[in-house]
Amino acid sequence: MQMIERPSPNLDERPAGGPIDILLMHYTGMESCAAAVDRLCDGAARVSSHYVVDEQGQVFQLVPEAMRAWHAGVSSWMGATDINARSIGIEIVNGGHDFGSPPYPAAQMATVTQLSREILSRHPRITPCRVIGHSDVAPARKADPGEWFDWAGLARAGVGVWVEPEEIVDGPVLSLGDRGDPVSELQFALGSYGYGIEVLGRYDETTEQVVTAFQRHFRPARVDGVADLSTVITLQKLLAAVA
């Protein structure tokens, strides 16, 4: 795995004694690798990541793992809100939703897998359910790395969690405006996995955004923010897998 150092000025110290226990995946969402790396190394942009992986599998290291990179923004996971302080960020060169949702090339995913395995070996507190996407920690703002990202392949290589999504069938759904115990149970289950959501008993905009993020990661065949049977059962299977 080829590694090129391209230091970014956008970094600071991690809090003393704090854990590194999250591996966070992003797509760059820009037209080219050069444009993405330039922005992540631009002091005026005030964004960065630890690594960038281009389409050919070349890796740029922008920030040392011991330092805090600025990649997560306003976000939360498992009750923690300073995700930058406790995470390693990988930016994967991909145009994203704004540029046609291009596939992630095999060579790129192979490098992401190898790099991730090496990161996990250095940071054993990153458990499988802490290998997540930007959309998981910031569902109201972000959609990366996208529903076409190969989470299943990563999990087969020992990086993250995957369960086979339940088949999509006709049946009852929970959606915007619904209220009651089934909504509370859904919110509790999503929060139990790590998503930032309150148990309010009403299917509000935040719930729709979190369900959308869950679907992008774990039930990508249909991403619509509606908690159908497939979504709910897939979530139950996921919780059982990590129990």
C-alpha cells in the first residue's frame, strides 16, 4: 500500500487521555482527488482527515493518527458528541451524490480494507459497531459514504458489522407523523445501536433522517426514511448480532 504524506494544517491535539474508538468513513464528494486533497490541506477551509484514498488505491496521509483531524463536524455516536476527538477519518475519493454516485473501484476498496485493518490493529477500542459512516453520526447533514459503499465487503474482511438485510415486502410502515409505542420502540432500538435520537414516541423529521442513515448503511436497497418491515427487522437482526 503506497502512502504519500501531504500534511494538512487543519489539526489540533486530542484531549489528554481520551480514547480513539471510532473509524469514520467519508466520500470526498468532489470532482477529483487533487481538488479534495487541496481543500483538506487548505488552512482557510478548516477541514481535514487522517487519510485520503484515491480511485487507484493510493493513500495520502494528511494528519497523524495521534492528532485530531477536523472531519466529522457536528455529530454524535453512542452519546459522544466530539467525534473528531475520538475518531480516525478516511476520506475516499468519490464524487458522491452530487456527481452521479459513481461506484467505488475494486482497487480503492481493497486499499480501504487494508488501511482499515491496520488502523484497527493499532486502536483495539474501535469495535465493529464503531466502524461507521459520516451519515451515521450526522444524519441531518451528511449522506456519505453513500448507499453504494461496500459495507458488506468490509465486514467480511473483519471491518465493521453487517447483517443480511431483510427482504423488502408489503406490510405496515412507520413514517413521518406517526405516534405511539411502535415509534418509541424504533427510536429506542436506533439509539441502542448508537444513533443520536431521543425516544419521543412521534415520528418526527429527526427520526426520518436517522432511519434514512440506517438504511444507507444497512438496508441500501431502498433509502426513503420510512421504517418498513424490512428496515425494522434488519435493525433487530443488527442489534442481536452485536449483543
